[in-house]
Amino acid sequence: MHYVYVIRSLSSDYWYTGVTNDLRKRFSQHQTAPTGWTKRHRPYELIYYKACCNMDDATTREKYLKTGMGKRYLKNRLKRFLSLTG
């Protein structure tokens, strides 16, 4: 399986969208890696993921979620969750 995921920074409300074939390992890397794009926004929480059967589907979904329409989709889909977590 391949996963499209969105993590949210607990310190800055920054959202990061990515794709991986090992979601647990990748999330752990975001939390602990000494360098990289997401280092300065730690810690994170996983707020969305979708499993896909192949990498093409996963990368297509990732690209969509990074567009304006995709971001609106996520905010609408997660509206209740986001209001409960602050």
C-alpha cells in the first residue's frame, strides 16, 4: 500500500502533505530527523491519510491535496476534528 498523508504542526499550525509506502516510519522521521523541511515546525500530529493501491494513485491524490481545491476539501472534511482539537 501507498499512503497520502497530512501532518499538522502543533507549534505553528503548519500543514505538510506527503506520500509514502511506510506511514509509521515516515511520521517518525518527521518527528525526529535532524534536518529537513519539517524540522523547524515540530512536533506534529497526523490529521489525515488515505491508502492507495499503487504509487500513481497516491501521487495524483497528493498533487490534488496541494491545490487550492484540495486544501478546501481537507478543511471541510476535517472541520469537526479541527474544531475539537483547537
